[in-house]
Amino acid sequence: GTTSRARRRRRPPLAPYLFIAPFLLIFLGFGLYPMAFALQLSFTNWRGAGVLEWVGLDNYVYLLTSEDFWGSLANSGMLWLLVIPGQVILALAVAVALNKARLRNLFIAALVAPFVTPLVAMAQVWIVLFDRDFGAVNLGLRDLGLPAVGWLTDPALAKPTLALLVLWRTTGYAVILLLAGLQSIPSQVYEAARLDGAGAWTQFWQITLPLMMRTVSFYVVIGTLTVFQLFAEPYVVTDGGPFNSTRTAGLYLYDHITNSELGLGSANSFLLVIM
């Protein structure tokens, strides 16, 4: 009897494993297996049917020597420069201003509205605003006696116009994250600083900014992933044009899918993951 009780004590309980079994099955079927299959595809030439043709590292060599691949990364990198640094500064300033505002929830709702609005709808609004012939912005310029501007047809202006859309759409999310980081700072730290004679500006540089760096770093990572996965905005607004000036890494990856180049597209995906 003592031996059987000891065995029962050593036997692991089944209930926890039964509770997590649905997640594990879904993850294996729709997460791990597709990733493993995509990794296998990245070493093959496959168009969705037939036998997998093993090509080794040819797909990776082709992409790493392709001007289109590096051009798409350069476009995404330029969008990152146009969006993330300025967005972090703007979102931090707004979060500090809202931290003690009376109508904070009202302002937060207004800032988050673009983020929760469907992407395609937001992109269509941008076309209505910045279309060269019928856009509201150019109509306003004509009323002022100024010439129309090709916001979406000029390669020099298309990326800043697209970056403005991303900035407007995602800044509210950044504000919420940074506001949460601000509210996690103990109020006693500021009270001690005020007792020592520190002003508002000194408190910001010596307390707020250092204690917010982890939150800021987290958003920079999230924002970087967002920019380099950018697809819906350039697809709807410019379709990668003009002259591939807004062909982002996400849009270039989509081109492999439309051309049934699934092996090449898988290699492209894993290169983006590594980078």
C-alpha cells in the first residue's frame, strides 16, 4: 500500500496537460507545422503543385543578389526613418501631456480611432485626400492659386505621403503604450525630486525618460516589425508605385505569392526573419 501511494504521488497530474492540449494542437497544426513546411519550401522550387524540386541555397543566393529585394528593404528602411523616430518623440510628448489631463479618456479614444479602423478604409481615405486630380489637398492648393502636387505619383513624395498615413494610423497605439509606462512610475520618485528642488524639465530628463526607456524600446521593436511588414497601405494607396518607390518588403513578398513562386517567397520570409 505504501509503494502504490508513493507511485501515485510521483505520477504527474493529467489535468494541466488536458487544459493546454487545445492550444498545443492548434499551435502544432497552424503554427509550427506551417513554419517547418515553409522552411523546407525555401530550399525548393515549387509553384503550389507537383513534386518539390530541391534547389538548395539558390533561392537565398538569388534574393541576396537581387536589386528588387534590396530595393524593397531600402524602401522599408526609409519609411522606418520617416515614421519611427518622429513617432516616438511625438507619442512620448502626447503621453506626458495626457498623463494628468482631465479629459484623458476622450483624447485617447480620438487617438485610437484611426488604429482600430480597417486598413483598407483608411487607405481609401488617403487616396481621396491626396489624389492628384480630385484630392481634397490639391483642391485646397488650387483655391490658393498654387499648382497641384503629385503626392502619390511623384517618387520623391510618395514615400513621405505613405509615411504620414502610417504615422497618423499608429501613433495612438504608441501613445497608449507610453502612457501605460508613465503611469507605472511611482509618484514617490517625483515627490522626492520636487523636495530636492527639481523642476518639471529636470524631472523629465532625470526621472521620466530613464524609467521609460524599456517601454520606448519595446515600442521601437513593435514599430519596426510593423513597418517592415507593411502591406495593405502601399498595396491600396500606390500599389508599390510610382516606379517601385513604395514597394515595401511586405509588398515584395506578396509579389512572390501572386507569381506562384512559393519557394522563393518562403526564402524571402526567412531572410526577413533573420534580418
